[in-house]
Amino acid sequence: MMKKIAHMRQTENQGCRGLFLAGEYMRVPSVNGAVVSGIDAAKEAIAYLSENIPKPKAS
Ligand SMILES: Cc1cc2nc3c(=O)[nH]c(=O)nc-3n(C[C@H](O)[C@H](O)[C@H](O)COP(=O)(O)OP(=O)(O)OC[C@H]3O[C@@H](n4cnc5c(N)ncnc54)[C@H](O)[C@@H]3O)c2cc1C
């Protein structure tokens, strides 16, 4: 089961830029797993946004 979850984490949200999945199904199915997956998704979102938000033009 853990192998399947690890595979899903690597493949499931490919091809949809700006989509970050979280929830127990992304980690060990428990409250702890759900929280860790949410923290990881937030980190991925921050990294994505820092690369994809246009920088303001210098005046
Ligand atoms: C009886 C039971 C006992 C448990 N005991 C423990 C325990 O002791 N310790 C432990 O660590 N874990 C326990 N768990 C597991 C734990 O509850 C889950 O792993 C955890 O709640 C998962 O969190 P989650 O946010 O991923 O999903 P969820 O808590 O299931 O949250 C998903 C949310 O999405 C909502 N939703 C679903 N579909 C849609 C939709 N289409 N549109 C909008 N909203 C939607 C749902 O209503 C729900 O509020 C238990 C689970 C059960 C069922």
C-alpha cells in the first residue's frame, strides 16, 4: 500500500500546473499524515508562486 501511495504522490498531480494535492491519501492514512501532506502542499505552492508570479516593474 505504501508503495502505491508513494507512486501516486509522484504521478497524480503531474500535468496540472498550480494544483497541489493534500490529504490522508497522499501519506500515511492518519491525522498526522493528512497534516504532513498539507504542509508539503503549502511548501510546493509557495515555491510555485515564487517562480510564477510576475515581478513588479522597477519605476
Ligand atoms: C472512525 C475513524 C477513526 C479514526 N481514528 C483515527 C485516530 O485515532 N488517529 C488518526 O491519526 N487518524 C484516525 N482516523 C483517520 C483520520 O480521521 C483521517 O486520516 C483524517 O481525518 C484525514 O484527513 P483529511 O483532511 O485528509 O480528510 P478528511 O478528514 O476526510 O476531510 C475531507 C473533507 O473533504 C470534504 N469533502 C469530500 N468531498 C468533497 C467535495 N466533493 N467537495 C467538498 N468537500 C468535500 C469532506 O466532507 C471532509 O470534510 C480515523 C478515521 C476514522 C474513519
